[in-house]
Amino acid sequence: MLLAAILGCVPFVVALVVLGPPASWAVLAVSLFAVAAYSMPGLRFKEVPVLDSLTSSTHFTSPAVYGLVAADAAWDARTVIVLVAFFLWGMASHAFGAVQDIVPDRAGGIASIATVLGAASTVRLAIGLWTAAGLLMLLTPFPATLSAILAAPYIALAWPFRSVPDAASASANRGWRRFLLVNYLAGFAATLIIIAIMLGVR
């Protein structure tokens, strides 16, 4: 399966290198390294607290950065703000998802941002990161500003677990299941906002 996963990516990586400008190669390299380093024996960034959330968020953000670089897009303040907000969202999402696994991870000797910080602190960190992402979007021009409200449902689903003890951390799975649903709805809303931006809605 590992060999199939690697070989299945090769044609697409080759195409991206051949078709993309030299500047995009560095972004592609960082993106691919993050994907491999997260689980690769000898690196296993997924077991390095904090770095696990940073690496996971790189998985989300680096394809967007690659697309912008490949398209030679303008790097204005709005673009940077959106990418930083997206990165914070990714970190929050990974951290919150790790909470439900604290007990089995500790039992198996697996470290994560949640096993180190504890359940309640990790949930509060996730809420803080989602809040920061939403506030950052308020700095963007309309209609991108509307994206700020998309942080609210994530904060709401995590809020009931802000004081959850480590022993009951598995209960955060209820919030994680809601997170998966919210992703569909938030993604739909974000797509509509992006379309509005592309159409030049004011």
C-alpha cells in the first residue's frame, strides 16, 4: 500500500514540476516533505507535540500556496491574511481532533499536542486559534470579510469540551463528528464567497 501510494503520486509530481515555474518547485518540495514527514519512520512529525499540528496544517495550506505561486498571483495583504487564517484554522482542527485520542495515545506511548497540553488546554487552544482565524478575516475587504463568521460554528462545537478532563477526553469525539459536518457547510459557504470575489461583487 505504501509503494502504491508513492508510485501513484509520481506522475502528478512530475507534471507539476514540468508545468510549474521554478518558484513553485520549492513550495511543492515543502508540501511533499510535510506529507511524508508526518508519518515516515525516523521523522514521524505526528508524534512531535506542536510540530504535529504545524505539519498537519501545512498539508492544508501548501497546495493553496503552490497554486498561487504557479499562477504567478499577486501577493497582496489580503492573500497573506487569508493564508495565515487558513493555517491557524488547520492547526486548530488538528489539535482538536487529537483530543479524543489522548487516553489511547498515552497508553501506546504516542505523543501529540493533546497528550502534552492535556484535553482542556488543547481544546482552549483550538478555540483560540479558530477565533484568531476569524478575526484575521475581518481585516480583508468585502466580501471576503464574510468568511469571519465561518469560525463561529467551529468555536461552538468545541466550546462544550473546553473543560473536559483527560480521563473523559474521548467524549470530544462527539464534537469531532460535528466538525466533519461543519466542514461541508463551511466549505460550501467559503466557495460561494470565493465565487463572489471572482465575480467582483462589492
